[in-house]
Amino acid sequence: MKAAQELFVMRGYAGTTFQLVADAAEVSVQTVYFHYGTKSELLKHVVDVASAGDDEPVPLLQRPWFAALRAAKDPAEVVRGWVHQSGVILDRVAPVLAVVRDAAGGDLGMAAQWAANSEQRHTAHGTVIAILAGLGALRPGLTESRATDITVGILSPDLFLVMTRECGWPTPQWEDWAADQLSYGLLSP
């Protein structure tokens, strides 16, 4: 996974081959084919592992840190906790998601992967918004749908990469900024 992730980020989807992955991982190319079958399946697995941080079969929203968000009673704590975990995840996955996004225009498998990843992000952010709504914390007149859209935008992998890679912000600085933006945009004054 590590070799594949590094190659996809460095060389892009088209420039990464099973042979290059096998060589970098010091395994046979047949081993890579056996485990993943297609390059799109390999990249999907890279995205999944980068999102979760491991290859355990535990969905993101069932991890212990998410249970702590569900149990929190302070809306600001929920926002800051979600932004922090988003930063941890985006550090790992945003560069790989950029590869999927860039490949989506010319590859149907990658287009489907990009759509699935986008749906997963909307679901995760919507779940956090439901927690905030359950606490009665959303700004008056702000619907859960609109609040989810705001969260998806501010915590998008693209904006994360702009702020951390192009602007050079360290992830903690991005976290402070994103939490401030979300708190202002979502929470009742």
C-alpha cells in the first residue's frame, strides 16, 4: 500500500503501473495482480487505507474517536473534534484523492470511485451535522442539508491541499482556521 500510494501521488494514475508498484514493494508483479486485479481496485484500496489509517474492517463512523464525538455535549467540542480528525485523515488521503479526481475524467472506474468517495464524504459530514442538530446547536434557519454542504466545502480535500500545500500552512493551523470557519458558519451565536 505504501509503495502504491507514493507512486500514485508522485506519478499520477496513468503513470503508475503494477510493475512499478511491484518493484517499489519488492514483490512480484503477479502478487500485485493477485491481490488487486486492476489498477482502479488498487487505487480504491489505497484510498480506503489512507482514509481509515489502517486496513481494519471498521468503518470510519464506527471508530472509537467518532463515538466520542457522538457522546460530546458541547457543540464546539464536536466541531473541533471533527476538524481535528478530518485533518488527520486529509493529511493521509487528500493527495491520493487528487489522483482519483484527476483520473475520473478519462477512466470510468475512477469516475465511479470519485463519485463514491464524494458520497462517503457527504455521509460522514452529514452525520456530524446531525449530531450538532441533535444538540440544538445549528444557527437559526440553517438546514442540515445546507450545513452539510458548508462542512463538505470547508473540509474538502481540495481546499485542504490549497491551504496546506500551496499556502504552506501546517495542519494544526488549518485545523484552527477550519474550526473557526465552521463554528461561525454553523453554530448558534
